[in-house]
Amino acid sequence: TKQGLPPQGVCAEQYLLEHPQILMELASQYAKAGSRIVCTPTDAADRSHLELYGLEDKTLEINVGLTQLTVKAAKSQNKEILVAGSLSPLTLHAQPFGETPFLDIVNIYAEQAFALKRGGADILLADNMISLSHCRAAILGCKQTGLPVWVVLDVEQDGETNLGCDLVAALIVCQSLGALAFGLTC
């Protein structure tokens, strides 16, 4: 691809660890361009996504490594820049809509969140959330680290996610659970 990422079917997160110069260059470019926040490329680096590649046992290593690289590159350009450890909706769904117990979902988010913190993230960003259940689990898992948590909900034109999560309900729940910021993506 244009930035040197692997073709489909290859774990991009593992690839970036094996080719750190790609990540370092991208993070540096964002910092040089004046970004005040740079996100880690860890959206799909949770245990459930990594399991698709047989890499679930490398969750800690991948998240810590990618976060450290992002921090090093971004903060070498601007010491004041914040690094947001990025998490995304899991491939699993909590009961009763799926088969996974809700606390297992919370623990998967917590595992990744602690790895992002260990790598040096300043904030945690639960990005592109598609269900209220994932929003709740991500916030509860991330808050255990003590880092600020931001949530971004992925909504359709009708103000709901593709899984039927209402925007206003999500905002109220996220705020009540202690999310520091709430945003939207369409």
C-alpha cells in the first residue's frame, strides 16, 4: 500500500512491529503537521482480533510495542503532544446479544488498556464504537488504568449505530460512567 502496510490477510499490528520505521515516520509526520494528539495503531490489537491471526498471546507485547514506538516518534517532535491508546469494538458480543459474558468483554478491554498505559499512552480512546454494550465495557475496562477515557461512537444518518444504539442514550451512559470526552464519526 501507499504507506508500506501489508496486504489483506496479514496482521497489520504485527507487521508494524516488524517494520517500525513505517509507524515512526507516520507518527512523526502527524506531529510535524501540528497534531496535538496522535493515536496508536492498536485499534485491532485486542485479544479477540489478534486471535484471528493466532497472536492472542502477544496482546501485551504488540500493544506495548506499538505504543512505545508512537510515543517515541511523536514526542521527539513535540514533548507536549498527547498519545491516545486506541481501542475498537471487539469481534465478540456480550450476552444476551452474543455468547460472551459481559465481564469477559470488560476484561479484554482492560487487558489492552493496561498494555497501552504501560507503553506510555496519555489517554485511552474507545474509537468507532457500534453498540452501547461495547461502550460500557470499554469504559469500565479502560477506567481501571486511571487514564482519561474518550469514546467515539460510529453513527448512521438516523443518529443510531448500525447495531441500533441511540446517540443520546450512548452519550448519557458514557458520561455517567465517567468518559472524559464523547465524539461522533459517521
